[in-house]
Amino acid sequence: MTLKELGIGKSGRVVSVGGEKALRRRLLEMGITPRTIVTVRKSAPMGDPIDIYLRSYVLALRLEDAAQIAVEEVVT
Amino acid sequence: MIIALAGNQNSGKTTLFNQLTGSNQHVGNFPGVTVEQKIGALISYSDVSIVDLPGIYSLSPYTSEEIVTRDYLVKQRPDAILNIVDATNIERSLYLTLQLIELQIPMVLALNMMDEVYANNGSIDSFALSNSLGIPAVPISAAKKQGLDELAETVLNAATKKTPPQRIDFCSGAVHRAIHAISHTIEDHADLCGLPARFAATKLVEGDELMLAALGLSDNERHMIDHIVSEMETEMDTDRESAMADMRYQFIEEACKISVVKPHKSKEYLLSAKIDSVLTHKIFAIPAFLAIMVVMFTLTFGGIGAALSRLMLIGVDALIEIVGNALVLNGYNQVVCSLIVDGILSGVGAVVSFLPIIVTLFFFMSILEDMGYMARVAFIMDKPLKSIGLSGRSFVPMLIGFGCTVPAIMSARTIPSEKDRKMTILLTPFMSCSAKIPIYSIFCAAFFSKMQGLAMGCLYIIGIVLAVLAGTAMKKVAFKGMPGPFVMELPNYRFPSPKSVLLLLWDKAKDFLHRAFTVIFLATIIIWFLQSFDSRFNYVVDSSNSILAGIGKNLAYFFTPLGLFDWRIATSLITGFTAKETILSTLGVLSGVSAAELPNALAGMFTPLSAFSFLVFVLLYTPCAATVATVKREYGSWTGAAFTMGFQTGFAWFAAMLAYQIGSIFV
């Protein structure tokens, strides 16, 4: 499953991060590394981007980029 | 002594900078880029300068902010780095810290917002954290001025004693071995370039192309490095970038386990989430945004700003009258009077009367930015701007462009990526500014009286559509392949710091006045000169004999394909460069009619079709002198400003020509 498909209000554990070089590097730097727990909070009024909660802060990213992040759902 | 202030965006870096330096700051640009550089003297230590570096999350080579910071730290080697981190968000903040430590420059960690950590029953053992990282760590609250004396003392101490960070090894296992091996291989090259070997080696493990190029390695050495890295990747069963990021975060998590007690979710976070449940709500978000913008625009262009602007104008007019009378009474000749009154005072006066509007607008803008609302606007409005290669961050500057292009371009500075900033600056002049409204309304009343509203609406839409086209073209040509992922932190809402807001206003006002009295001053004098003298440099009373009119007559050929045959039109467009409102007054003066008779006079100069072509040209052609000066300031060079002028004028000429030629087929 990818972060894009995870669904609002759901949490997941990051499995791997893909995408083009600069994007991928940025996602990793912002703390989306394997085993990190992320929670999808909401999507913007026009459906894109989404905002997620991880490592005690909130990050906004686009759906196309969220589709590059593989996660497994965690039931909290 | 130089101290570099580094940290993430939203870490409170600006607040700390303002607290440490007071109002004793000056702003410039880093050479060659539109990245701002602020320098200030440490309070009560006039020989200690603090350099405020851009807010960044990493030292990777992807954005100009990161490259500028890296180059600055490596080449200028400041005496110490003061790294500020948001203690409520410490894991991600320390990611940059670990990279800064590798530079082996004396360094101190400022743990900001500790008051919030304590208030939420959290704690950070700064002593234990300092031990793990090998650099001193000082808990502070920049907003509440807590711990700042101790911080200053610690930084000065580190800088004087030149104590480098005590630890550089944050990795274990395969990554550690790879860094170590590469570090040995490149040591000599790194020394030659004045780079810390350790930092260079880590960057090579990460696959950093800039670093690879800078070191000037032989093919043999490159192969060796590739071999070391691929061995590491095989052993770890992952790729180089993921391996490094993972390793750093693992170290950070371990260090935090020992020293940090994290509150579950802070009060500030919960409050922010509540506010967000309205301000980024699926249905309410856009109405709320529009309401906030309407209030801001009404107060700026209709209320406070406009009232102050009128007062300013009354003051300027009074001054003009007093000075004019005084000059005449003292028997100065006509030319000197005209230069001072018509040239300098009216020209600069017209521009200075914008000042209250700019200051009022920035007052609201900086409050919204400091509170964290601008990041939400970017979040809400990202989708429509994504298609032209921009992000939601460009929305507000472009919106302000409908009021006045000058503050719009100045506000583009808050956009975090340089590529987006440059594109926003180029596209904002397409948003029709309010100075063009009088021109539109007189022309629409004179030529399109049955559909005035529609005609005006059309002009605004033409501007927006052409901006989209130009943006799409730029994305494909000029800014091709420049990465700019939209991955943005949404910070907790905070109360804005009055000191930061006031300093920003002071800064913007100073900046604008400086420009008014240099570039704009010069531009008005040149236009006045051209308008007041003939080609034999004799002073003329009737400006239709002036050099300017001569230029207008020659330029009329250039405007023929646009259906604008009359030399008076070309002349008015030239004077429009000082301020767009001047176009109408020039047309009036050259036709020898008063403002009330102008619509009738226009009917003799234009057909409805050429009037439309004229309006399209006015909508798009070179922005006014104040805007060009602002573009120059933001780009840090005349190239960008000249490009904007040429690009806009060329675009305007083609659009108006097409409008006229296609229109002629039907009319």
C-alpha cells in the first residue's frame, strides 16, 4: 500500500521511499525514513495536497509524491 | 568575529536573530542568487557579527538556499555556528545539526521553545544531549528572551577557544566503514579545496554531484569510491541515500531516548489542530481565506492604507506648493523651478505616496506569515498553481499583484524555493495592478460604454490567462529540470512577535524609500528632462516640441501594427514608465484638454478596436519604475530587471498586435 491510498485518519509504518532523486532525498530528510509511523490528517479542499503527522510535527505533501511512499497500515 | 546562525524554517531563527542584534541589521543578497543575507552586530559586542543563513532542513545540493549555506560555511568558515532547533520538534531538527557538525566548525546548539516543552510536561536534558552530540547545548526561549545571555556567552566562548565539535562519528557498521574508507581516499583533495574530509566523504556516500565535481578526483579514485559505496549498499540491502538518512535518524532517536521526554501531543499542537479544523476545512477553508483577504485588501487599499496615502499626498502637494512659491519669489529661473517642482517633487512624491499602502499591507502579511497562516494558504491553494510549475506559496504574492506589484514582488521573498521565487517575480506583473484601473475605466467608458464591466473583466482575465501560458512556457524552457518538490512543514499557529513585525515593517519602508530616492528619482528626472527640452536642449513650454515627443513620433512606426498611429499615444506610454497613472495625464497634456474633456479627445485618437489593443498593451507592457527597481533588488542584478522589462514589453506588443490584427478581420 502507498501513503496516498492509506486514507484520512489512518496511521501507517513507512516501508520504503521511492521517487525521483531530489524528491526522495527531501522526503527522507524530513524524517520519512523506514519504520517511521505517519498519520494522515486531512486533504486540502481541492483534494490535493494532504497533510500528515510524524515525529511530532505536521508535513504537507502532494498526492503524487505520497504515492512514492510505501507503508503498511498500523491499527492504533 | 563572525557567527553564522543556521536552522530550519519555523525554528524561531528570525526571532532569535532580532533578539540578539536588535535593530542594528542590514539586509543584502548572497552573490548571484535571490537569497537574502542579513547581518547584524551582537548587542553590546560591536565587533561580533551575526550572519542569518537561509532556513533549511539539510545541506543537500538541491535548492539554492542549501547550496548558498553550504558554500558560505565551507568557504567563509565563520568563527562559530549557532544552530537553533525547535525543541518541540527535536528529531527532525537535529538532522541538520548532524550535517553541520561534520563541517568541524566550533558550534553551539540553541534549544528553542523550551518553555513550551516544559509547559507540556516534557523535558530535555541538555547536558546529556550535549554529550551525545559533542557540542554545547543551551535551552532558550527566543520569544520570551530566556537563556539568551548564556547562549551568547557560550557561542563567544566556543568561537574564541576555537573548540571544534567533539564528535563526528554518528554512524556504525557498513556506513561507518564506507565513510572512513572514502575519507582516507579523498583526504588530500579535500585539503586542497579547504573542505573538511569527513564532510566531503559523507556527501560522496550520499551521491552528491556537486561535491564530486568540486574535489577534482581521478577516474581511478572515482571508481574506488563507487566500489566502496556499492559494497555498502549490498551489505545494507538499501541504496546510499536511504542508508545515510536512516543512519542519521537512528542516531538521533538513540540520543533522544537518553535525553528527551516527549509530551504526547502538546497543547500548542492540539490548539493548532482545532484552528485547522476551520481554516483548512474541506468546505470552510476557501471562504475563510477569501474573507481574510477581503479584510486585508479593504483595509489596505480602501481603509487605513488609502487614508494614510491621501494624507501623504496632501503633504506632498503642500510641500510642492510651498517650495514652488518660494522658488518663484526668490527669482529662480523657470527651468530650475520646473526641475524641482514638476520633475523631482511630483515624481518622487507620487511614488512616496505608495509607502503607506506598502507598509499597511506588510503589516497584515507579516502577521499572517508569523502566525503560520501563510503555510496553510499554500496548502489550500497548491493545486491550481501546480499545473504551471509553481506551488501554493506563490498564491498570495500574485494576489497582492492586483493591488500593487511592488509589495507583491517584495512579498515573494517568503517563498522558500529560489526557482519558485524567480518565476513568481516574473509572473506577478501579469496581474493587473490598481494603478491601471483609472486608465481602464476612462477607456471603457469612452469606447465600450454598453459593456464596461465585461470589458474590464476581460482585461483581468487576459492577464491571468497569459500568466498561465507564460508560466507553462517558462516551466518548459527557462526553469526546465529544476527540482522543487512541494514538501512543506505546517508549523503550529503562534502569536506573532511584535518586535519581528515592527522590524520587518521598518526594513520594508527603508528599502522602498531607498529605492524611491535612487532609481525612481533618476527615472523621473530623465523623463522630466526629455519632456521639458527640445533636441537643441532649449527649454520648451509646449511639450509637443520636446525630445520625448520626438521619440514618440519615431516610435509611432513601432506601434503601427497595433493600430496605434498617433505619436501622442507612444509618448504617453513612455511616461507611463514612471507610474501608470501618468499615461492619462500625458494624453491630456499632449491633446491640450482638461481631464473632463479627455474621453472626447480620446474618441478622436482611437477606434474601439485600437482602444482595446491599447488597453491590452497597457495591461502587459513593462511595469513601472518602482517595480523594475524592486525586481532589481530581489534578483540582486540588473539582468533580471532588464529581462522583466524586455519580456513584458515584447509579450505586450505581440498580444496587442494579435488583438488588433485578428480584430481587424472581423470589424
